[in-house]
Amino acid sequence: MTSTCPTGGPTRRAALVALAAATTTMIPGAAGALTPSPMYRRLVIDGHVIRRFPCSLGDEVETTHEFDDVRFVSRIWEEQIRGGWRVDVRASVLRGRPLRSSTDLRRWFVAYQERPLEEAGVRGVALAGRRVWLGHDQAFWLTRPGVAVAVTVDRRAHPRSELIAAATSTLEVRARRTS
């Protein structure tokens, strides 16, 4: 299903809008806090809502995999370019025992990527009351022990401010219990 972001850019949101509308959720904070700004849209992924997620993305693919006792649920937006495909944005929720603390997350994530720290430029910053590991093209953070969110962008198409917007607007969603 193709739709338009408030800025007019085309996006591929598939069932996200329907899922967000059909799911009864309890989210900490005011109900109005979930309204995205005109530059962003809301993304729901594996029990989390990222309230400020970039518009104007390519084709969407959802994947799941497991690596070293950590399960990934990812949404990847890619676009066809001359000679292949380019990943514009990847959003993932990671769940697993190795992700006990923010320091454990950083250690595990850097080893998982097999990328030198200097290349990634990862450093810890405080954003929205949480420790976020922010790099040149990625941000990852713990939402609670054992659960983390990671967002990676193509720096040629998306500024670092989009990583910060995603990191500062993420909430874990809990289904409301009915008895």
C-alpha cells in the first residue's frame, strides 16, 4: 500500500498504519505524544513505536533472524540504484540475554558488526533520559535489560538528526490487558 507522508513524499507503509490503528495499546505519557511531526511518520515494530521516523523511503522488507543468542526483528527500506540495491534505513528490535546493560549492548553490537570503532564513530550520549550509542550512520539503545532498538541510515540520503529523532521518540508499547 503506497501512501503519502505529510511532507508529500511517497512511502511504503504496508500494514503499519492498519496495525497501529487496530492495536489497542497502553503507552506511557499523554495520548497526544504519539502525533508525528510533518517531517516524520510513526513506525510500529516488534512492540515498540518510533514516533519520529523518516518519510520518503524506498521499498519495505521485514526480516527476522538470530545471531549469538539475540533475535532481530527488522524493517529495511531499500531503493533500486544502478547496479543493485541500496539500503536507505534499517530499524531493528533486538532481544536477548547478552543485552543486559547499555555497556553490554555496545560491546555485543560492535562485535556483531565486525566494524572498527573508528569507522563507526560510536560514542555514548544521553538523549531523552537514556544512554544512546550514536555513530556516524547508526544509533542503538536499550529500552530495558534484554531489549534494544537500532536504527541505521544511509548518510548520503539521511542526516544524523534523523537518528537522534528516532532515538528520542521511541517507546515500548504494552498491550492493554483485558479481563
